[in-house]
Amino acid sequence: MTSIDATLARLLALHPKRIDLSLERIERLLGALGNPERRMPPVIHVSGTNGKGSTIAFMRAMLETAGRSVHVYTSPHLVRFNERYRLGAPGGGALVADRELANTLAECERINAGEPITVFEIMTAVGFLLFARNPADLLLLEVGMGGRLDATNVVERPLASVITSISLDHAEYLGETIEAVAAEKAGIMKKGVPVIIAPQRSAALTAIEACASKAGAPLRIAGEHWMASEERGRIVYQDDDGLLDLPAPKLFGRHQFDNAGTAIATLRTLRDLHLPVSAYEGGVVSAEWPARMQRLSQGHLVALAPPGSEIWLDGAHNPEGGRAVAAALADLEERVSRPLVIIAGMLTTKDCGGFLGNFAGLARRLIAIPVPQQEKGFPAEAIADSANQIGIPAQPRETVEAAFEAIRELDLDPAPRVLITGSLYLAGAVLAANGTPPQ
């Protein structure tokens, strides 16, 4: 166990609830730390259900292409805690170093002095200290869950707020209707701060507009104030300032055109940035975000697949995310036809049947596995039963290695397209086992 892991284990004992939405504890700790959130670079605050990380990845790539230094805070991590913190620097940033992270975490633990605190709250305080102490032009700040009571929502006056696609997720914390979830996500709005809205369902948009009116926040809504679409394999973006004809995103899937559009709309709303067209062009083709339709071309697990297979990894875990992944797979099938085999692991807090239903009619077979080291994971047999009930022939296995062995036994021709999906925790375990963690 590293010093970081040991510290987090001690902190978990101070407030055993992994999720407990409140601002009181984080405000107390930040006050004791001298309020680093007031000394950070200007913030773009990003909320939503799906697409937050990809939208931030596009913004970071566009800003760095223009020569700006950018801090980034995202969650959860896939393999190492360091992934949550990218420190900006001229010419491109890097994940925080182990020593700096360990020292800052120890400092926050000492200042907290044994008071109740969640792990996410302490990790947010760590980030705010790191971002306050390291200069940069901007900070891209991702909400952990919800928005209104999320620990990141102590930032009083961001440059802009962003709300990506909203769908049902974490119902036990955010509500059981789209309207309730949207209201929680919209809780990051601040008076006079522009809010960029990604494409939304009508119910979500209605709730967002009501919250914006109450908060006094001006909206920039997809389909009204800006538009982004795919035309002949390119992104065509348009707003009141004109039209951009850009290359297709490096990140694969139709949904990434929406995420790239949201990123462009945000940065063009901030007119003082004065980004050239070349920044948008370079950003869309260079943005990377691990475990989002990520093609695995080498590594330990890839070597276990039938020769000639395609291996894709995506951390989608709710029905809306599954729908986006299924659409991306349909696009791949149109280009090159292959039998699709899914390796799936999911947590019991997720809608297993609703997620897997997106792949009925697409998948030839599903291999169900437990999510490693997750006590709230579905047993492989339960996932297989859900798949069988919706018409996807499925079988359980205990490890991802055993799943690849089962795929080899299928003896498919041509070699299959394999998708590993259902959980970001599973995606992290796969990247670690494959020897290809995020850099």
C-alpha cells in the first residue's frame, strides 16, 4: 500500500459514507487551509451526467493548442489517484507527481485534524491547494456528482458553467426523474455567469431553464444559440460569430461531435480568450480521454484475444451512455463487419437491464464478469441472466482473462470486435491488467 492509499484508508474511517452530499465539511476544511479556492486560476465548471470528461478533454486540447496552460480536475480515476489532477504548464501539462500529491494529501489530513470528511471532499481540497500553488491560465473543474451540493461548488464566480447531457443516474442521491436530476446539476449556476448547455432532452432543458431564470444566469443552449453537427465526416459548428468546418474528433463515436461542440461553444462564449481557428482544429483531432471508446492495440489482455480481433474499452454504465456506445458500434459495423462480443461488468447501483438493452440485436455473445475489488458489483451470473432475458446469449466467467479464453473458444470468423464495458471501475482494472494505464 502506498502512502497515498494508507492516508485515504485513514480518512475513510473519519466519515465512512463514500457519498454524502454537503458543503459544510469542505467549507470548514478549506477555511482552515486559508481558502485556496479563492486563489486558483479562472475556472470553467462542468456538470452533467454523460460527456463531462470528454468535453473537458476537448477544451484542454484546444486551449493547449493555443499555447495556454490548463489545470484539470476530474473523477474518478481509472488506475492511479494522480489521474484526478493535471497541472498545467507551457507546452502542455502533466499528472501531479507522486511526492507532491502525497505531501499535499498529508497536509490536508493534518489540517483536517480528525474531523468528519469524505474522501471526495479531501481529494477536492487537495486539488484546490495544488491548483492555487501552481500557476496556470485556466482550471477545468469537473463536478463529482450532482452539482448543487457537490464539493466543487464552493467556487463562487467561475468564468463559465457547462452542463453536459443529463440522464438518470445516482437516483438515490439526485432524484428519480430527469427534472430532479437536471435541477441538481443546474445547481452550479451563478448569477451573471454564462452557462453553456449541451444537447438535452426537453424535460431536462425545461428544468435547466427554470433554474437559470431563478439564478439569473444567461444560457447558451445547443440548437438555439449554437449548433454542432456531423457533415461528411466533419464537424460543422455555427453560432452568432460564424461557422467552423473542422475535422472529425479523434475520440470515436457520434456523441463526441456533441461533446466537441459543447467545448467549442464554451470557449467561444469566453471572448477574452481570443482562440484562433487553428486551436479548434488542433484540439478536436488531438483530444484524448481514456476508456471512452478507446481502442486497445497492444498489451497483456490484447494478446489473449483471438488473432486479428478489435478490442474496444468504454466505461459507460448507464442506459444513456450505453446508447451512445451502441451507436458508435453500429458505425463501426457499417465500416467493417465483425461479430460483436461484449465483456460486461457492472455495479448493483446501475440499471443493468436498461444498459444492456442497447446492445440487443448488435451483440453475438456476452461474457459477464464481476468488477474486480468492488463489493457492490453484480455477480457475473446476474449480468448473464439479464443479457439472456433480452436476447443476448450470455455466459458468466470470473475474470477478464477467462472471458477472453471463452471468446477464443467461440472460434468466430472473421475475428470478433470485442467491447469491454459497464463500469469505469472495470475499465480501470482492465487498463491496469493490460499494462496500459493512463499517462
